[in-house]
Amino acid sequence: MTFSDVPGDDPDRIPTQAELDAEDLAEIARKSKDAELRNRYPARPVDPGEPPRALVRDARIAWALAAVAGLVWIVYGFTHLSQITDLLSDRLRPGLENVPDVDPVEKAGSMAEFWPLAFLIGLPIAVALSWPLLVWIERGHSRNVRNVYLSVTVVLLLFVPVAADLLLNYPEMSGWVRAFAWVQFGLLILSALMTMRRSVSDWLPPSTRVRPIRVARGE
């Protein structure tokens, strides 16, 4: 509604500067809100085009090789689980001797029975769960899924060296098996880097900016 539409107003009346300023501010506020909504919920292109090879080929090959390398040392860990449990118990015991109200032998044995099995089961599951995420980056054309995939990969990168050290870093264990854990570590990094290449970032839709305060207000 303009000032000339106000009932009783003279259509030939010249609006005051305050009225003109109010109109300008209302128009600026409307455009600002429209632009904010477009930024918050950008329109997704109907056809994003051919997905980059770095995403659909290179990242998946690196993931597959990392999974194979991880499977090698995981299977080795399961076949030597009893020996690893004894070695880890002996390794943990000295650090528990000065802990008050704790039986170092019992506590070290309990931890040695839990952690190797937890790592040997948990790591393959986490790696397996990251595959659907990697695939869905392309199929869903989703930048958010890529961020989730990168987050899962970072968690894996934190735990693979720790697990390899606790389970395999003993003279009694074959050194080549521990090398497979580091090969897996490097290939996971490579897979993550492939999803972050510029061609992939340009192909994915722009990131959305959500402002919690405005969302809570229903704006």
C-alpha cells in the first residue's frame, strides 16, 4: 500500500520526508528477508550435471582399498585375540599399580578383555557405515552428507592409530600387520581429500546458512 492509497489522502499531496523514509525502510526490509530466505533455502538445480570422477571413482577406490587394508589387520587381530589380551594386560598393569583402591591385575585384565574386542568390532562397523554416506554424496547431491562423511572419517582417523598401537605394537606381533593399519590410515585420508576437491565442491549445491534464533521465531 502506498501513501496515495490511504483513505482520505489527497492523491496530489506530496509525501513528507518521514513517509518516504518509511517506504524505503519497508522495501529494504522486504528485500532483505527475501534474500535471507533464498540463502537459507537455495533452490536445488534440476540437473546438477555429471558428478566429478574424484567423487564417484577416486574417493570410492581409496575407500575400498582402505577397507581391504583394514580387514587384513582386523582379521589378524581376531586370530591372535587371546595373545593380544595377555600382552595388553601386561602393558596396562604398571600404570594401575599406584591407583588407590584398584586391583591392578584385575583391572588390567578387565580392560584388556574389553578394548581389543571393542576396537576389532567397532572399527569395521564404522568403516562399513561410511560407505553409504560416500555413495549418497553423489546420489543425493548433498553437501551436508559430505560433511557427515568427513566427520566419520575424522573419527576413524583418530581411532585407527590408537587401536593399531594397543593391539599390534608388540615384538610378538608381526610388523607388516601394523603397516596395514597405517596404509588404511593414509587411504582414508586420501578418500576424504578426494571428496573435498574443487571439482566436487563446485558440483555440490551451496551450503545453507541456518540462523537458530530466526528459525525459533518462525521467520
